[in-house]
Amino acid sequence: MVRIMQLEKFIRTRKKEKEILLMTHIVLGYPSFEINRKIIRQMVENGVDCIEMQIPFSEPMADGPVILKANQESIANGTTIENCLEFGSEMNATYHIPFLYMTYYNIIFKYGEQRFLDKVEKSGISGLIIPDLPPEEGDEFSKAARSRGIDPIMIYSPTSNDKRMHVLNQHASGFIYCAARRGVTGKHSEFGEEFTDYLARCRNVAKLPLAVGFGIQNRSDIVEITGKADIAVIGSKTIKLVDTKGADAVGPFIKKLTGN
């Protein structure tokens, strides 16, 4: 399958039309792949620019209780990595936006790095987010991904000093994922002066577009980071919405976020 285009080029092209892009996050197999299909359709139809699909892992260290629960329930329901890879290939063939995989390195290690990258390349998935694989340990893997046209996404955090950001920048492609705060996903983030200074520091170091995630929950949060970042990332809030109101609530929620 053919990849839409390289992520950086896609983002910069899309930014000519939109002030800020929106990336959403789903956990594959939660509550089911059929519900995943329904959610993704609503997301795309209401203006989402790219989608991060999480291959579930039993101990997702960067994720808060909402996404942790979704990971564990998906695994308990029998979700396998093969299911996820096949689903990703299906979504990439169905919709004309970039899809990424997010997962943890143990999944890839046990599956086999080259085997995993071969499948990802064949499916046309655009990028990989692996929070627990630092560049010092994942340099060869990142090079192998880039050689296949797959962007390894690096993560800045508020605790990253400028030297660390420069190191991460050297290993990244596609975009930089900026965690809005310390800790795990799910808790609402504050976007005050400290956050503004942090993003300015990220922008000063990074050569790539910036995505901001961890704690973005509503339209006002997105407005707050518009002009400071290129992509807003929302995850836990959508999963909570599906849990409490069902999959049909996703479309109207995304429409409010995108202002469509």
C-alpha cells in the first residue's frame, strides 16, 4: 500500500490551510475493532488530520488510568499484534490521512524488529511513537524505520533540557511530540507561562513540526496552543466519551474540536 506522503511534508502542506492540525488516539481492539472502525470514520469525517493507533501493551508506562484500562481490556478480549497490523493496513487503504502506530518496545522486540517494520512498511503506516525506546538504545531501529519511509517520532517533555532536545532532534523525523506536562496521559494540563516558555524552547530547538499532547480535552485547550504548536493531540477524552456515551458521540465531539 502507498503511504499518503511523508509526515513532515503532509503537516506543512496542511498547515497552509489550517492554523492547527488535530491528531486523535485510539487503543486498537477497545472496545472492539468494529467500534474502532466506527470511531475512525467519525473522526475522519469531522476533520481529524491524522490518527495514532495504539497497539495494546499490558504495562503502558506513559499512559494514565483511562488508556491503561483500555489496553488491558483489549488484551483480555484477545487482541493480537497481527490483528492490529491488519487493521492498520485496512484503515490506511480506506482513508486519505496519515496513520501512526503507538506502542511499547517489548511488543516490537517479541514480534521481531525487522518483521514488524516490514509489516508496517507494507501497510503504508506513516510513523511510530515508542515512548520507552530512547535514541541511545533505538538508533538502529530508527534508521531501519526511516530507510522504509516510516518516521520515528521523538518525545520532548518539560524536563528535557536543551541538550537533550538537540539529541532527540537528531534522531527524529515527521514531527516532535511535546508532552504538555510531567506524568502520564489523561489529567488536564494547564497552559500558563511555564508551558508557553517550554513550547518556545521546543520551537527554538526543533527543526520539525510540534505536536502537543497529554491533557488536551476541549476546544479552548486547542485554541490555547494554536500559534504555539502545529498539532493538538487528544486521546483519553475520546476514550472516556466512548465509555460513557457510546461511539456515536465521537463525531459531534470532534466537530466541536475542529470548529467544523
